[in-house]
Amino acid sequence: MGSTRNNVIAALTAALLWAFAFVAPAAVKPASELLLVTGRYSLFGLCGLYVLIRGRRQLGLMPIRRVLFGLYIGFVGYFVFYICVSYSATMDSGFITAVIVGSSPITIAVAGNFAEKRMSWRELIGPVVLILAGLSLLSVTEFVQGKGKGGDHDSLFAILLALGAMLTWSYFVVRNAQSQRTWERKPDPTIWAALVAMGAGGASMLLLPFAIASTPPETFDPYPLFKIIAWCVFLGVIASWWGTYIWVKAAQGIPVPLVGPLLATETIFGAILSLPVEHRMPTWTEVGGALFVLAGIGVYMVFDVRNSRTRAGEADGSEKTDASDVPVVM
């Protein structure tokens, strides 16, 4: 019991570290969103490069198509994902962005159900309806009252970016898990994480000079410069790389039914942390929307846990899903 409790605490720590990604875009102003993304993932990619150099012998045993696939999903699932998150959070609200991205378990479930039937489609109707109701409530203030930072047009675009982030992350999780389940020889988890990091870092390193050139000059004053460097180091090294290490180690001792709820805490943390940065309290509409989203995720988790236990009973001692197989890095 003590071991499980410690692993849960470690997983929550990782989720909290990842949650800072939702508040960083507003916290580093006047630095541009692109500078934050490229700076963060350049450092993340360097961590991956170091691991790949040390494990070059294991890397050499992997087929080139799998190496390229790891780089590709790293680019899509990290770099493209966080571009959407950063611009959405600064154009509108980190709170709303975190809640919308937090509904990704449902899109992952729907996409995953096409690839691998985990539950009946009838069971997914309730969670999907609750999620859609929550997203509608979150959107109504922006569309009807126009309370976004840049007016109606920017609010609409920000929500579309948040939805894009949710779909991009869902694609990454489903494709990553699906591909590795079909491989006869699974890659070493550390090497695979390093490849994904390099996929995000490679694109970031190429765009970093452009990001620096397009950043407002006041960003390079002493305090703003220190702030953007500190956030890039924190997000790239501590949150992304070290947070992933903590999660992978902790997940090995976490019961499978707890994995989903623990992952959901990341966006809850992100929504809570966003409010002090934005110097406000959430509106009742936002609270209602967030509660609907959480209810949808909760209903889905109940069905998923029940179905997981049913499958485990039917397997009767056959190989079970390992929580460490869940591919998550934010």
C-alpha cells in the first residue's frame, strides 16, 4: 500500500510539473509564444540527444522506419501540440485552454475504439454528451459576450487552437500506443522517449533563430530575458524530461485503473494555476463547463475501469496491460 501511495504521489508531481505548460505562455510576456516553444523543446531535444548518444548501440538496432516514426510523432505530438496550446492560452485564457485539452481522454477513447474495441459505443454516448455540454458552456462567454482578450475573432480562433491541441495530442497517444502494440520487438522506453524528444527538438532548433529574430526587442532586457530563459529551462528539462522520468518510474507501480484519473489531474492543475496568472476568478459559466468536462471524463473512467476488470477476469492470468505503456509527456 505504501509503495502504491508513493507512486501516486510521484505521478501527481509529474502531472503538476506538466501543468505549468499552460501558464508559461502568459508568464513569459513580452516574449513571443514561438520563442517559448522553440526554447523549451530545443532543451528537451538536447536531453534526448544526450540519451541517444549514450544509447547509440541500442539505437542502431532499430529499423530506420521506426526511428523516423519516433521523430515524426515527437514533432506532431509535442511541437505542434504546444504551438496550439501557447497561442490559445495567450489569445484567450489558460483556464479554458487547459479544460478543453483536458477533454482529450474522450477523443482518445473514440479514436482508440475504432482501432481496438475497449467499450461499446453506447457507453461512450454519455461521456461525449457531457464533454460537448461542457465545451459549449466554456464557449458561450466567448462567443456571445465576447470576453476574450482580443475580441470575438481572437476568442473563436483561440478555442479552435485549443481543440486542435486536443486532437493533436489524441492522435499522438493513439498512434504511439497502436504502433508499439503491433511491433514484435518493443523499443527501449528511454531510447523511444529520447527519439520523441529529438522529434520535437529538431524542429525547435531549426526555428529558434527565427523565433529570436521575431521576438519584441524588450524581451532582451535583463529581467524579461532571465524570465524566458528560466521558463524554457524549467519546461524543457524539469517538466518535460524529468517529469517524464518520474512518470515512467511511478507508473510501473500504479494500478491500471488509476492511470486515467491521474493523467486527468494535469489539466485540472493547469486550469487552477492559470487563474492567478490571469489575475481573476473563474466565471460561473467556466466553472459549470469545467464540471461538465470532468463529469464526462469521470463517467468514461468508470466504464473503462469496469471493462478493464471484465477483460482481466476473462484473460484469467494472461498478460495484462502495464500502466507504464501509457505514452504521456506534456
